[in-house]
Amino acid sequence: MNEFTYTKDELYKLGTTLEPKACKVFLTMFSMADNKGYVNTSLSDLSKRSGLSITTIRKAIEELKGFEILEVNHNVGVATDYRMKTLLRRNPV
């Protein structure tokens, strides 16, 4: 299935598990993702859209990576690739 979706229960679980700023970054990226979960953005764009500092966004991205709901590929000389994952692979506690 190529469709990128979350159920209401999954979104609720994320909203009650993530730190508030990580949740805000997640929702910002979620609103920008294509149907496969890819997000074409930069840290400065995320900063403008979310109202958070770039340092805060970096910390939030690390949290999202830790919960395995965001995949980040750093490419030297080109933009960073972000891909949001549909399913929680780790049970956050």
C-alpha cells in the first residue's frame, strides 16, 4: 500500500507521547507530506511554518527519528530527504 495515512488512534498516541514541540514539527511535516510520506522542505522552511527555532526543530527531528516515525537521509551537497513512516515500529513509553 503506497498511501501514507495515520489512524485517529495513532495520531492520538503520538500526540500524547511526543514532546509538544516534536508533536508540532510532526504535524507540520505531516501536512506537507506526499502520499508516500516524503517531505520536501528545509529547516528554515519548517522554522517559518512552525514558528520554532531551527535548533528546536533539529531536536524534534531527533526525537521523531528515535521513535522511528521519521527517516532522514543527509545527502552531501544536496537537500536532506525526509520520509515519514506510517506505522509506529517501537512502542513509546
